[in-house]
Amino acid sequence: MARIDLDHIRHSYLPNPASPGDYALKEVNLTFEDGGAYALLGSSGCGKTTLLNIISGLLTPSEGELLFDGKSVTELSTEARNIAQVFQFPVVYDTMSVYDNLAFPLRNRGVPAAEVDQKVHEILRIIDLESKAKRKAQGLTADEKQKISLGRGLVRSDTNAILFDEPLTVIDPHMKWVLRSQLKHLHKQFGFTMVYVTHDQTEALTFADKVVVMYGGEVVQIGTPDELFRKPQHTFVGYFIGSPGMNVLPCEVDGSMARIGEHSVPLVCGLNPKKVARKTEVGIRPEFVKLGAAGEGLPLKVNAVEDIGRCRILRGEMEGVALNAIVGEGLSIPENPTALFDPAQTNLYADSWLVSEGA
Amino acid sequence: MEKTVNNKAWFMVLPVLVLVAFTAVIPLMTVVNYAFQDSFGNNQFFWAGIEWFQELLSSERFHDALGRNLIFSFTILAIEIPLGIGIALCMPKKGWGVPVCLVLMALPLLVPWNVVGTIWQVFGRVDIGLLGYFLNSLGINYNYTQDPVAAWATVIVMDVWHWTSLVVLLCYAGLVSIPEAYYQAARIDGASRWAVFRYIQLPKMHSVLLIGVLLRFMDSFMIYTEPFVVTGGGPGNSTTFLSIDLVKMAIGQFDLGPAAAMSLVYFLIILLFSWVFYTIMNNVGTEKKHYAGEE
């Protein structure tokens, strides 16, 4: 088990990267604390898997250093890093039995047979495949195979961290939930550092203590699920997390007011006059948009209302920009509704990044 | 549901039936017919019963040719299969090298069989052949027209040159279908190069290898053209395989009865071996199905 530091890591798949656009991973500085459960969240192609492969040593970063417990492992081979990785598609050695699959990493490292046997039985019990130990891995179900992939990581006592690369993609929805809670449980039991790559926000938010959101090869925010929800550092985070995502409306800032077209909303923070922003936006989560009667707030054109059981989602637009609101149970939607923004929950973004200075 | 009976449908199948009858069934029956009779010129036939078969099965000439065939087939399998796997493993998986290698590999397969024979016949000649001249100038006494060992070596090397590509291409197809994650997982598990081959690459090549073995066995067991062109079955009878012997008997000596009996036995031997291979392949398949059924 180890603390993992990524120090100025950059990676490009091109031999001679010139512009920032050539980098799949633009300068990442990140620390995974020992024993933490992290999720790397982002849309496809944002560099999540690249980052993961750099940690496991399947890729060597173009620039920067990787440290395990303060010691540089950038040049170490995958085998020497003692990392376990679970891939998107289950990898099992078809011709081996379930037992041999689990024993494989230990035997490769020359662990004595008695110890192998004891460890493998322990893992078989944990992943609940004791009854199938002697069967060939070929022909098991996808979730059983994925459990074996996971088991091969757990079986080693020297594992520094377990990396998951969208491990539940091919698993049935019901089994996803079961496996995820098993992972959570294993994390508590063993205390491994776990890094979980996913593009599914539910998976990320339920699994991890801390979520690392990536966008376009950069880390845009690291935080607890609550922080990501309340104070998205980047409009992408706001848009990506939450269902529906945060409303982002182009605006002009005038002191402590944001002007959206002909209307104004109050802000609790303002622009630093020394910084020039090309683009300013107001972000507010649909949860914090209240509906008012005509004349009370910003005029809202209602396009659709979706009833999702516990609440309703109002899909509307304002000045041609989409604006969603969540209407709680028991609340009615006025005839010609207007939108009221809660100033405490209204965030200001300059060039897509959150402005935190006071007004 | 009521099954529709439409006898007109048979007309659709008729051309195929006629074709198969003329190309396979009728010639085969003719051979069966000859095998039980003795023939003299002028279309005179006499019933011979199983005499030809008895004679054939106790004939030393047949035993020797059969023995040579088996030795030849198993020798080339023992060389071509490991060599083919080895070359396939060395071939690049991406980049400009892939089409280059594939074309190079496919070249020998595109050469007509008698041309392959001619190439090697000339190549191995002591007077004008590069190989023959070179070996002799090194002091190795190589002459495939006089020395049975040299003749065998030439025929085997020629077959390896001609057909290893097939095994390579089959194995390569198996190898490129392995997802990258398998190799990555093996690195993480600390697997050695040998373990990667034994537990990842070989299992993935398993089914194509069985097809390769089957094809190479059948083809090599029926080999005729190349050794006929190079050695003509000699020196002596040392490279006379069943097919060459059969042609000698049927066309050279015009012994239609014994030749027909030999054809049938030859055919049955190939059928038997193919059946054995087919059964092995099928067993592997049902094992898979068995597990899949439990899912």
C-alpha cells in the first residue's frame, strides 16, 4: 500500500509533441493518499485511461515523475510496481481453472506453494467463487470473470494500489450494484488505495471518497461528491455531474449583478477587475432554480415537464438558452412561470472556471 | 405448422446433384467397380473379388510407400507447425511491416505446385543449381538424384518452404485477435514470456492450429506434384509416395484393378485420419459448448 504522487505528468502519444493539443494528458499534479478510494471521472477520451496506464506502468509518461511513497517509480517496470489493474473487459486465462487463475500472479513471483494455497482460498471465499474453484475459467459469466480479474489483484499481499478501468461496463445492471458494494466492502476490509476510472457519475459518486474530474486531458476538480455538486470548479463539472446537469447561461457582469440579456441576477461574488475574461457565465443547478409567478423573476419558456417520480424536471429556455429546473413534490408550476435564482447557489464562471473572489 | 411440400423444389437442386454425380459419385463408383475386377484390353473384365485388396495389403511395396507417406507427413508437421507459430509470433502487429510480411508470406502459396517442383529441381541441381552447387563447393556431398537422404531433405525443405506460410497466416490471424488487455494483465501478473505464450497466445491459436494441422496433414499425405517433378520418386523408390506409386501402377503399368483397390484404401486412410482430427476438433468444440450451456 502506498501514497501515489503524480508530479508534473504530461503524456503525448505522438513522438514529438509541439502544441498543447498534441498532449493526451496535459500537466497533471495529483496525489492519491494511501488507502483512499478515488474515482477518475470524465467523458470518453479525456485521458482517464492514459493516466491509469501511467500509474500501472503500461505507459511511460512523456514528462514528469511518478512517486510511490515518495520514491520515484517512473522508470520501474509494471511487474516491479506491484500494481493490480482490472480492465474494462474481464481478462481471465481461459485454459486455467479458477484456482490457477488466482494462483498465477503468486506463482510467477515464486511464492511457496503452501502460502499460495492459503491465499487463494482466502480470496476465493471473499469473491464467493469457492464452489467453482476447480472449473475452467472459460465459460464463466462476465461478472464471475471480472471477479477473478479482481481476485488476481487482491491475492498479492504486496499490492500498492488497485486500479479499475471502467470495470463494470460489461456487467448486468443488477450485478453492477452488487459488485460495487462488494468493492466498497473490500476497500474497508483491506484498505488498499483504489483508483476507479469511470464515465458514469453514479458509479464514481457511490464508490469514491474523492472524485477526480478530468476534462480534455486536464484535472479540472478534485473533491468530495458534495463539493462537486455545490461548487463545481469548472462548467464541465457542473454539466457532467448531476442529472440534469448545471444550467450554464452566458452573462455580462456588472458589479455584483450578472446581466443575462435584459435581466439581472444577484451574485455573491464578482469579477476581479484585474483579470480579463473573454467569456463569463452564470451557473446554477436545476435543484436551486425556484419557480415564481409572472413578474417575479426571469421569464421562462416551458418546453416540457418530465415526471420522474419523486420530482418533476421542467425543461425550459430563457433568451434562447436551455434552463432546467427541478420542481419538488407538492409544488405546482405557475401559468407563466419565471425563474428565481438562489444567490448563494449561483456561481460565476470566467472562461469556464469558477470565480471565487467576493463581489 | 403444416409443412409445404413442393416437388418442384427438387429441380433447383438437380444441377448440383448432376454435377456431384459426374464429378464425384460416378468416378468413385467406377473405381469401386474396377477394384473388384481384373481387366485385359478390349473391355474384357473378370471378377476378382477381394483378391486385389489381399494382394495390396500384404504387398511390401504398399507398406513401404505408406510408411514413407506417414514419415513425410509427420516430419513436415513437426517442422511446419512450430516454425509457423514462431514466425507468426515474430511478425509485427501494426505499422507498415504488416502488409509487407503478409505479402511475403502469401507468395509461396500463390506459386503453382509443379512450378514449386521445378524451382527446387533447378535450385538443387549440382551443375547449375545455386543450392546444389553451393553445398557441394562447401564439401557436402549433396546430390538428390543419387542420395536418398539428399532427396528426402530436398522434398521436405521444399514442402516447408511452400506450406509453412499457411500455418503462419492461420496463427497470425489467431494472434491479432487477442485484445491488448490480455498482455497488459499478464505484465501486471508478472507473467514470463513463456507463460504469456502458454496461457494467452497458444489457447487463442488453438482452433486455427487444429485446422492448420488437419489441412497440412491431408495435403502432405496426398503429395504428388512437387516430389514427382523433383525426384520422380527416386533415387530407387526412396521418395515414391503412395500417390506416385498409384500413378505408376494405373498409368505406367495399366494395372487398373490393383490401382483401383489401392485408390480405395488410400482414400479410406485419409478419411480415417481426417475423421480422427475432426473428432478431436469436435471434442474441443463440445467442451466449449458444455461450459457455455452452464452459463
